Amino acid sequence: MYFTSEPEHITMLRETVRRFAKKELTDDKLRAWDKACEVPMDVFHRFAETGACGVTIDEEYGGSGRDLVAAVAIIDELARYGAAIAGPFIHCAFYGGVNISENGSLKQKQELLPKLARGELLMAYGLSEPNVGGDLAAVETTAKLSEDKNTVTINGTKRWCTAARIADYVICLVRSDDESKKYKNLSMVMVPLDTPGIDIVDLDHIGLRYAKTTDVIFTDVEISADHILGGIDGWNKGWNMLASEALDVEKLEITGVALGVATAAVEDAWAYSQERKQFGKPISSHQSVRHDLVEARTKLQACRHMLYHAAFLAQNRLPCSVETSMAKLFVGDTALDIVLKCQQVMGAYGCVSEYAMERHVRDIMVMPIVGGSSKIQKNNIAGRLRLP
Ligand SMILES: Cc1cc2nc3c(=O)[nH]c(=O)nc-3n(C[C@H](O)[C@H](O)[C@H](O)COP(=O)(O)OP(=O)(O)OC[C@H]3O[C@@H](n4cnc5c(N)ncnc54)[C@H](O)[C@@H]3O)c2cc1C
């Protein structure tokens, strides 16, 4: 494995994101949005005007060409300001752009990708359920195809559906065939969130408060079969869609948030330690504080290498299930460790909402859990490496 300088177009993209963030994502706004658990969508739409949402979408559909390393760099930069815009960006460019580019029918690509490239659509993700966490293939929400194959009727409850209140569609993993074997009885459906029969119930949660996370309850919800991901040919092929590129890329996108949040925490603690004086000198001069800060920066560097290496493999369509799982596992756990150390450096000031550190702590707490927990990543890696 060799390392070279970052491609120039990604460095430029980072500068664009930084300029936007400096102007739009000020501390007072971030604090208010986090408290309300809601980010005004006009801020996201102004961000989309930079063209960033097209980074996962081919040029023929209005994007700038699939570039997963650039997409991860955008998340990494945005997440230094928390999940406020990183969250909606993921719902658009990843849940929408990556999923539909990879698994959508021609009709779905033509209809949805240009809107996603412009940042005009958000997709929520409905994988988890009240009885389903790590074992996704055990989903209980049912989808029945009508005899004429024109409509699909959905019943069940999706849990932790983040941003369902602001998204246009929820992409759900559903049980579409009771007869077949596990993994071959699942489909992905894109349900417009204004369809009759859908109830949305808010869940109160810590961390990633760019939007409410919710239960989405389906009671005899009828949608056109055009909303099966991949069209009618995608029926009962949902697991393959999920377990292929989509899951690898989901690991990258969450890991990007963890890296961005941890980077912000290190920067904040680094600056604070030079301003805060105790025992007649800046606390950065006390050896144990210095060591904590340097350890945090060193771990951060390791996290960065793991993430961008995995993103490089995914971008080049090289086998990367092990590397994306390792990145999710290592960065998720290490970022939590880094942020908690940085909070300690800031003492009591790391525990009050006037300082962003308190939000970094809440955001990072969920990283080893969401998108496949650390333990599930360990199982994935052991399985992929054929550990008996
Ligand atoms: C803020 C937030 C936002 C979220 N947003 C979304 C979203 O938008 N869409 C969505 O679908 N989901 C979302 N989730 C759900 C998230 O992805 C799940 O919480 C996650 O997959 C873990 O599932 P669980 O919490 O049910 O844990 P469980 O699967 O019940 O696991 C509980 C514990 O047991 C361990 N465990 C379980 N099985 C094994 C095993 N085989 N081996 C070893 N250990 C095991 C787990 O690691 C964990 O520590 C969100 C969650 C949160 C907190």
C-alpha cells in the first residue's frame, strides 16, 4: 500500500465545503439546530448549490461522476461541524445516489438521479425494526405483490428511521416472500412518505440530532410496483442489493462522520489547552495533558488512513468488505476513545452546551452502534476471513 498526495479536485472540494461551513454553520446555529433536532432545509439546499450532491452520480444522470473518495471527503469536512449538513448529504448522495445508481432500474435512474444530483430529494433508510437490529435479514415488515404485479402492499414497523419527517422516500428492506429461504425472500422498496397509511412517531435520542429519528408504521400501504428498487426484476433480490456495494458504502459514510467529529474534538481540545491556564501555565504544558493530545492526534491519523484506504478500494470496485468493516470497527471505536479523551482535556467545559465538545460526545457515542455495531463488524471480518 502506497500513499500519495490527495488528488487536486478533492482538495478543492474540501475548500468549497470549508467556505460554505464557515459562513453557514456557525456555533450558535449548530447549537440551536441540535436542540430542536432539526436543520432548516434551505441551508441544505444552499449547500447543494455547490454541486456536491452529484458526486456519487454519473454524468449522464446530471452528476459529476461516481467518486466515493470525494464523497467521503465531503462528509469528513462537513462532520467537523457535526451532523447538521453531513446527515442530509448522506440521505441524498448515499442512501439515494449510491443506492439508485447501483440497484435502480433505468426508469428509476432517469427519474430520480438528476433530482438527487441537484440535492432535491432525500431518502430515509428503513432497515431496522423493533425486533430487528444486527440481524437485518430477519425483517418482519411484509410486502405483498398483487396478482397483476402492479401494486405492492406493505405492513409493519420500521424503527430508527432517521429523517423520515423530512425525506421524500423511505427505502425499506421488506419480507416479500415467505416461501423462499432466508436472504432470498427480501426486497427493497422506495416508499413515498406521503402515501396514505403511513404513521410517523418520533423517538427521543442522543446524538446525530440533524433530524428526528422515528418509527415509521405501515398499515396496508399500497404503492406502485414501480417503487420496487430495480423494478419488478428486483423483487426478492433485496438482500443482494443490500449486502453488495450498498452496505460497504454505508460503512464508509458513517465512518466519515466519526472521523469528522473526532477531528473537530481534537482541534477544539488542542486550542483550548493552550488558552486555559492552571498552576500558572497553559494546561497543554502539563505533561499528561500533552500526552493525551498527542495520542489523540496519532489515533486520528490512523483512523484517516484506514478510512481513505477503504474508500479508495470501494471507488475502484476492488474487494473491500473486510477493509470497510475494519474501518467502521476501528474508526468507530477509536473515535469514541479520542473524543472522550478530548472532553477530559476540557474538564467541566467539555460538559456544557456552550462548547461544541458536549455535542461531539453525544454524536460520537452512537458511532460504534449505528450502521452495523462494532461486534457485528467483528463477526463480518471473521466470517469473510473464513475463521472457523
Ligand atoms: C441515532 C440513531 C439513528 C439511527 N438511524 C437509523 C436509520 O436511519 N435507519 C435504520 O435502519 N436504522 C437506524 N438506526 C439503527 C441502528 O443501525 C441499529 O441501532 C444498529 O444496527 C444496531 O441494532 P440494535 O440497536 O437493535 O442492536 P441489537 O442488534 O439488538 O444488538 C444489541 C447488542 O448486542 C450485540 N449483538 C447483537 N448480535 C450480535 C452477534 N451476533 N454477535 C455479537 N454481538 C451481537 C450488538 O453489537 C449490540 O451491542 C439508528 C440508530 C440510532 C441510535
